[in-house]
Amino acid sequence: MNLTVSFDGGINCTITSDIENPPIDVPYARGLVNGYFVVVLYVGGNVSVCWDVDLKSISEVESDAQAVKIVEPVEGWLGVSFDFNSKVKREYQSPIQGYIGNIRYTFSTKNYNPDVIIDKFLSLIPSEGLLSMVSRRIISNGTTFMLGFYVGTKACKLTFSKSFPNYFNFKAGETYTLDIFKLLNFTGPLKIHKMSDHATWIQITLLSYEKADILNVIPDIQAEILNVDFPFEYRVGKITYANRPYPPGFNIENLITERVGGVVTPKFSLTAGDVVDHMRITFKIVKYGFSAGIEFPNVIGISIIMICVFVSIAILYKMRKHKGGQPTIKSSSPSSLNT
């Protein structure tokens, strides 16, 4: 799971999981880059099949001919007919590798029953693991499912992605709680998949400033983490942006370290059978450059005090110069003070 909270209050959540039983027998196809093709459902838009072909492994004519062999099984599974959408050829000469050429194929359709296709993808979600948090309750236009197949194998990955625009309305000085179960409308508990052997990774970014260039703004707020309430080990790392005047962000993740035989090695703190019944992060939004404990009025007050101190020092210095000696400052006990 990769969950990103943006400085503008939006959230993006992506979850990927292996699928034990692929819905189709993957046909053999020559020349596929990484032996991979993907079926994409963009809810409210197209259903597509996409893949890249390496022209060093297969000719363009042969590649065109085998496209049907890739598309037909997907059409049978989803009950749709795909139309040719695009074929993008890229060629260039590398000084090291020589000729490099590939073609990206895309077949797609808008002619489908949304409820039927959504159910096809939802039926692939395992009953355990992070992906089990996904249900029809949170499916809306813009939600994306990607099902990736690896030719010649039974390997198959399902990815869910959803944006929650304007989830938070950030204001400096206010405190917020990111409740992941509430975000996904998931009642829990979550059980880590039985096939997950130290490989379940949760990463949360708080706050992200990646949109700043797109929005053409310079962010002036940052998050101060007050509490991380996870029932498993985690670590917090700082994010900085090179050559950008952005505030620092934080990564909260369950990628930790352990010492094995005197060697420190990374590991994920969640493993098969673990049960997670909540995940919450409480944080405060503060102006960039100021800590959460010092509001702007207090900064003014502190400045006034510092000015008074400097004035006092200047007066004492003049007294010493006038009297030709060093002034003595005495401390008084409470009993010697008159009120």
C-alpha cells in the first residue's frame, strides 16, 4: 500500500497484490517487454489492454499479427469486444546498445456494462491482505484497476488506485487524523495474506509537495506528526526536495531493520497471519518555518522581549563606561523583596 497525503488536502491510495488464480490462461507472445501486458479499467471511462514489444525480438509484421492472440482471451473473460486504439513506434540509436526500437499497443472499448466489469475485477480481490480493504462501497468514477499478466507464467498482479480530492481542508494551527480504515470505509479487522512472508509493505507520505509545480505555487505549510497509532513496528523518515523551496515531508512505513548474525538487514514488520484492526496518524498543520508550539503572535511577543533585553544590556554598558567600573548584579531572596 502506498498512500500519499498532498499539501492541498487530497489523498491518493494505491494497493497492489499478487493474484493466486489468474482469470485467463495467458497466451504465449513473443517479444513482450518483461513478458508483460496489462488490462486497465478506468471507472467511468475505457477498458483497455496495453503492452510493449521489443523489435529486436520480433518483426513489426509478426507483432501486429499476434496482437489478436493477446486480446481475444481478455475479451472472452470480460465479455467485451476491443477496438484497435493506438500503435506508437519508438526507435533510436544508442551509442552502447545500438538500435533500440519498440511498439506500444493499446486496444480499448467504452461499450461495456460498468457493473459487470467492476464485479469481474472485484471478484479477483483476495479475502486476506491489504487489497481485501477494497470494496464496491468506495468505487466511483476515476477509480482504476490494473490487472497485469506475465506470459508463460501463472503470475498475475492486481492494482487498485483511487484519489480522494480535497479530503482535508488544511489550515495552519489545526490538528487532523488520517484514519486509513475510515478512508477506505473498511470496518476490519485486516488479516495479512497467508502467502505474505515478510513482504507486506505499507508506506504513507505526509505531506507530499509533488503537485506544487503543476499548481504553480510555493507551499507554506508542513505537517508535524503528533502520534502514529499502528499495531505493528514502523519507522518515520524525512523527505526533502532537491532544488525546490518546499517544506520537508515524512514517510511512515513498516520497512524496518533487524540484526541477523551481526549484520543489519531490512525487513517488513508485517507477515502472514498478522491481524491489524486500526491504522491512524494524528498530525498538526503548521506554517513552514515555525514549530507547532509557537504561533505567530507568540513570535511577536518573543521579539519584543529580545529587544528589551538588548536595550537593558546597552544601558548597563553605558553605566559601566560612565562610572569607569563593572556594575554588580545582586540576587535577592524572596524575603528581602518589598511588595
